[in-house]
Amino acid sequence: MQRLLSLPAQATRVNSLVFSAALAFSPLTIGAEAVVKIDGSSTVYPIAEAMAQEFQRARLHEVHVNVGVSGTSGGFAKFCRGETDIASASRPILKKEMEACAKAGVRYYEMPLAYDALTVVVNPQNSFVTSLSVAELRKLWEPRAQGKITTWRDLNPAWPPQKIKLYAPGADSGTFEYFTEVVVGTAKSSRADATTAEDHAVLVQGIAADKDALGYVALDYYVENQQKLKAVAIGEGKEAVLPTIANIRSGGYQPLSRPIFLYVSEKSIEKPAVRQFVDFSMKNAARVVEEVNYLPLPPRAYNENLERITAKKVGTVYGGEDKGRLRPIDSLQILRALMHGS
């Protein structure tokens, strides 16, 4: 299958940008025990982990960056309790999370990081499922489908009678919230008989081992496992399309395209290690994001993230509704603004 995004460079390749960044840093006075704590989205994890590894090498391991995977909701819970410096999120912060942070006195900088596309996947041995409409996805995943839509034939009369095995991210996942809001119409409303895991890598393993499996994962997990998974084209009232760069950039891959974020504690940014990690991340984001198979934002978007810190512009620009996703029209407008400067 055609590669959708460029795969990461070989591990042995030495990136000159890392060493240049290392030389640019002034000495830290915080010692070898400095730690930056990040937790949250499994979707954002590949970016955060790659950034952490490069930063640690650049700092000659004087700073340790811990990257956890509690899911977007779990990550915000820790962040709003002041347990972490940075929350990684595959959706904007919700109103209830904003209130929890405010109650604890946690203020934050919201930083768009990349654009992701949720990818519906099946086992490569599946020869008959090549595309699905959003209506068909709803028919399969809505709560009332449990016990009724159990075989491929139940979903489409032309398909075989084998039982479908469903795989989905866990309830604390922003991906789960986003997918259910987009497909079913209500965040976290889904049939309960799917195999779930917060870690998308676990979902990949399950789908790859079962010829009658269907699930959804972040784009990177598909791109990294194209020999084990087959992407399904998705359509909403029009021709179904795959999550290619062209389709994501044009807004054609809707409604499963979305922005992903970092939220940085205002208090934590005063720590030299955290500030230097954030500066390093924004200055290298475009390259690292692409290397780990997501769609980078324009350079100005990363510059604006840093400018908000300088200007002390804390908070979110997304209204904080208790929904797992933005409205499709809002998401498309954000995509166009981030990608094309409009």
C-alpha cells in the first residue's frame, strides 16, 4: 500500500539539529535530577516520546522527560491536580476540566501541535471492506447495535456471515471521545462489547492477529504498521477517501481529521527544564511531527505557541464545551487557518 506519510529516519542517523540545539542551550543550574512530567493521549505519545528522546540527548541526559499514557481524560485529571507539567491531548480541554484546573489554581498555555486523522482499519486478509460511510460506522458502533450487528452480513448483506471482532481505545481516550461524538453523535456513547485498550499499539496487535477484526487508531499507528493493517476509506455523504496528506490538507477527510495539543502549566514553565523542553519542542516540531507520521502545522503556528508564553496568554480558545470533538465546520476552519494562514 502506498505510504501516506514519510516514515521515521533510521535510528542510526545523527540529526545535526539536535547537536545545534544542544550547543544553543545555556548551562542549567538545576542539576542532573531535573524531570519534566508529561501524561495524556496515546495519540500524542509518539510525538512526545520522540521529542523527549531528542531533548534528552541534546541535554546530555541532564534532564529526564517522563512521558506517560493515561489517555486524554486521564492526563487532564493528573494535570489539573498539579501532578504533571504538560498534558498531551487529542482534543481540546473540556469545560469540566477547565473548572477542575481553575479550582486547583492550575493555569495553562494551549499549544496546537499537529493534525491527526483517525484511521479505521481492518485486517489485511479482509478483501471485501474497502470503504465505509459514517452512517455505516454509526450502525456498527452505536449502543443499540450490541447483540444485533454482530456479523459482516448484518452490516452489509453482500458480505460474509463471519462474526465481527471490534477494537477501540479505552474510555479515558480522547480518540474514543472524538470518534463516538463524530460517529454516534454523543461522546462516549458506544456498544460495550469491543476489546479496548488505552494504548493504540495493543489495538494494532489485536487487529493484526484477527482476520475479522475492525477498529480505529491514530494515523501514526496505521502508518507504522501498514503490513499488519488495512486502512478503510471513509465518506460522509460523498465519495469515501483515505487519510492521505492531500485529503487531510484539503479538508476532504472529514469528519475524522482533528488537531492534537499540548497543554503546559503556567507554574511549570517557570522551571528551566520545562521551559527549555517546550522551546526545543516548538523549534523542532515540524520535523519531528512528520518523522513520526503526523501532519505538521506551519512554522508560524509553533512560533505563536511560544509567543503566547512570552505574552502570558493563558487559557483555551476553544470554548470548553463538554464534547469530545469540535463541530466539523469548526475543525475544518481550524485546519484551514493552521495550514494556510487564513
